[in-house]
Amino acid sequence: MVLAVQTAPLTPTAARTGTDRMMVTDDPEALPHDHGIGVAADGVHGEAHGDAHVHTDSVGGDAAHLHAVVAGTTPGTSDGHDHGSADSGHTDSGHTGGTAPTGPIVSVDDPRLSPAQQQAARTLRDRTRAAIAALPNSAALTAAGYVSSGDSSYGMSHWTKDAFTNDGRELDPTRVETFMVHIASGRTIGAMYLLEPGKTMADVPDIAGELTTWHVHDPICFSNTARWHFVSFAKNGGCPAGSHVRLVPPMMHVWLEDQACGPFTGSEGHGATTCSSHSH
């Protein structure tokens, strides 16, 4: 359920797929996994949600608007938020004067993104951050029905609500499948969206190109008695006694605070001070 060591940067138009590695025993973010930009979003969301998928919430407004923006059907002009400082400090993706930006795209304001992509990324980021803030710690997550996976990935653990993992809804800030908790403080610091079971990297929606990438992992061994309790990664297709193997569908992170590698970077990018070698 997580990311690993980074490879060399890609050009903005390059397809960000591949396998990253990090040598950390039984760390879900540290074993090989694939990344990708995604396919056209309107096909995925039209299938998953349908035109009548409308619901309001207390974490940023009408979630149906988010799906429309992500699908590129109603780019709009503004989501009503002030983003003047939301992505400040990203000198490797920003631009000054007439200089064209280079390096990885890590900001929703990057001019290499289309206006529709910028709007979709802002909407998803801001409404997801509101959802994170509404469940600020592990106690709040427990009360809301989330359970810890018992993992430790870059000092974080995954908290998942099983009812949201197979509900026909995707990229819905009112029904986030997984949250990321800082283990030492118990504070909720990020969210992780999952596609519906059975979907693959061929199904991921393209929200904002290189900025918003998805990833998958090798098969994971989960406990037989606690559905989302991480035991280990499968070895030669097998699992330890008391656990079973299961593929987790494509996933994407959103972080509460800005990161050097952008608000949608993987766990390995959380807390990084530079993104000079970042890519997915």
C-alpha cells in the first residue's frame, strides 16, 4: 500500500510507470510496485458512479462536482478557495518571468498542466484535506469505523474502512478508503484512495497527468481474522499460517500538508526536502 525508492526524473509527457525498490523488511511501502498516470477519467467514473451519483457532505461541498471536474466535463473557473500559498516553495516546478518550468510536475499551478487538470487537482486536494482534518487522529478514525493495518511504513500506518473499499464510489472525499496516520503522534496526515476491487492500472483515471499518479503493489498477505491487518508480502505466492494472499487495487495518496514532491506524492516522498530526483 505504499511507495518505495525513486528513479530518475521523467519528462512531463512521459508515462510514469515502473517499479521502485527499497530494502526494508516487510514494509508495505518498501517493496516493488508499479506507478502510472492513468487513462481518461470519464470512462472510469461514468462506469463507477453514473450520472445520478450525487451526495453532499461536510468536508468540502458536493462530491458529485468533484467527479465531474476530475472527469473533465466541467472544468469551471474557480473552486472558491484561495490557493495563493498552497504550493509555494516548489521552485523546481514553478516558473518565474518567462522561464519555462523543468523537472517533475509537483504543483497544481504548474503551467504544463491544462486549466482543467489544475482545477481537478485543486478540487481533489482541497476536499480531501478537509476530510483529513475532519478525522484528525487515530481516536477519531476508530470512532468512524477505520481500523489500523498494523504496518509501519516510513513512520506511518494505514487505517482502512472496509465498507468504503467496495461501495462503487471512487475518489470520493466523503468515503475515503484509507487514511495515513503518523504512528508516533497518532495524527492523521494523509489519505489514500483505492479503486474498486478487481481494477488494475489499466483502469486508473487521469486526473492531472504526471502530478497525480497511482501505484500498485505485489500481492499482500492479510490476516485471516482481521481483513485489513498486514502480515507480510507474499513470497512465491504463499503466505504465513493464519493469513491469505490478496491483491490490492491501484491507490493514490493525498497529503494534509504540502510536500516537496507535491500533494499527491507517495509515502517515500512525504517529508522529503527536495524533489530533484523524484519520479513515479
